[in-house]
Amino acid sequence: MLTLASCHYIEHGDKVILLGPPGVGKTPLAVSLGLKAIEAGYRVLFTSAAQLIATLT
């Protein structure tokens, strides 16, 4: 988690995908990573997979 919080994955163009069953904390984790990225000066978009697919099609 500390590695992800450093935002090095953004600098290197790496992707982060959070997968798991309902209720394990994927959304709070994604929001926390987004806030860290904002603090580091990056722009953030938070969306669902369904919304992303609809936008891309």
C-alpha cells in the first residue's frame, strides 16, 4: 500500500486494477489512492467499469 501511495505507478504509466468480491474495501482503497494522486498534483477520474465501457463505446 505504501508503494501505491507514493504514486510511482502513475509516473511509470503502470495500471492498478482493484478486483474482489463485494465488501472487501475496493472503493475506499480507490478513493484513498485518488486522493494521494491529487495531493501529488495529478488529475483523477473516478468511474465504474460499466460507466467506462459506456463512455468508450
